Amino acid sequence: LIAEACGKTASDVISVLFGLGMLVTKNDFLKQDELEILGEEFDIEVTVKDALEDVNYVDDYLEEDIDDSNFITRPPVVTIMGHVDHGKTSLLDKIRTAKVAKGEAGGITQHISAYTIKQNNKEITFVDTPGHAAFSAMRSRGAKVTDIIIIVVAADDGVKPQTEEVISHARASGCPIIVAVNKIDKESANMDMVKAQMAEKEMTPVDWGGDIEFIGVSALNGTGIDDLLENILIQAEMLELKADPQAKAKATPIIIIP
């Protein structure tokens, strides 16, 4: 292309650069200094321009006109957070194995801890948080990575310092919160203890006059899974989540390091 633009042959260009100790072929991309040398050699003015200068992808991304006439209901994106020992991952695995049909891309989704399940013919997308600090960092940069947050608290262990950290991050997100009280199958399970401790953190249960749903679940035997999913769908319906399936895709990278 540069030979054509200069009115020369590819051999002319290669010969000039070869004479200057530069080994190039007709298919090589030339750097700016090489182009300027050719300009001087052929007595022409060379102006190098970045093709991206006239394109502002960030502004185009943010200022895209959305046609709400194409909106359809979309699945809620649910993030599960909780103490590392309270069964957060086990609960996700139980939901996945119970609700994701065999043959779907489970081999991929399982590894990235993100997948979509169906409950009563309605879809719910789950994302395992890459860490509470990372979750808040994404939110602070304007990335809305979730619609609903599930906080997992063990029925036999209650609120721990890490649980308090989770509550802080979840509340700061402004998303609706559901508390999944896991290990409800254990003899030492105490739902009232969990509710009382969470109420002290201003996470008051609905049946105590608050606005937080508490659902007893067991990641071991599947107890309460359907109740949890039904509550997610209720929250999603209240949020009236809509999207245009024909619009340009916008993504937020989530890196989970095992």
C-alpha cells in the first residue's frame, strides 16, 4: 500500500529500506520512522495518522441511544455472597446441579461460576462474586454487575466478621437483598438466632417488620432451594428488568482466581 501511495513499486520501497539496513518484505507493516524515511527518499510529505483518533469508543458506548420499544423482560443477575465457611459455593453448586439441564454448557459455566437456570420457565442468572472487595471496586467504577444479592449465613454459626463485611458491600450496592440461611438441616440450626443477629445489623426480617426475606435452605439436601428461587423471581418482577436484545452488547469482565 505504501508503494502504491508513493507511486513506486514494492521493489523500490524494499530496495531503499534494504540500503539502510532494514530487512523487510512486501507484506511487512512499516513503522512511523520507516515511513518518514521513505518520504524523504521519494521527496514526498508523509503524515501518519492514528485511525482511532476520530473514534471515541467510550463516549459511543455510554451515549448509545436505547430504543425502549424493543425492550423485553430479561433474567435477573444474582450475586451470592457470604462467609467462606457458610456454604456459599455449595449452595451455588446445588442450584446448578438441580436446575441446569444436562448437556448445557456446564463444563464452561461451572469453571467461571456463572450460569443461567430455569425456575417455572423463567430464567435466573447466577454469578459467584470474585471477592467482596472486587465486587465493590467494580461497582465504584460504574459497573452494575448484579440486580439482586443473596447473602448466605450458616444457621448453626450466625453472623461473623466476614458476614458483617458482606452486609456492608451488599447494602452499598443498593440492590435488593435476600438472606439464605444455609445448613438448616443441621440439629444445631437456629433460624431465630440468625434473624436476631442480622436484625442487629439493620437487616430486619420481613416477619419481624423489616424488608429482608430470610429463606431457610440446605445446600446438602436441597431444602428451600425452590423457595429461594421463587423469592428471586418475585424480586425480579418488582424490579421490572428490561433490555433490548437487538442493542449492542455491553460486558463487565469478572475474573475469578481459584
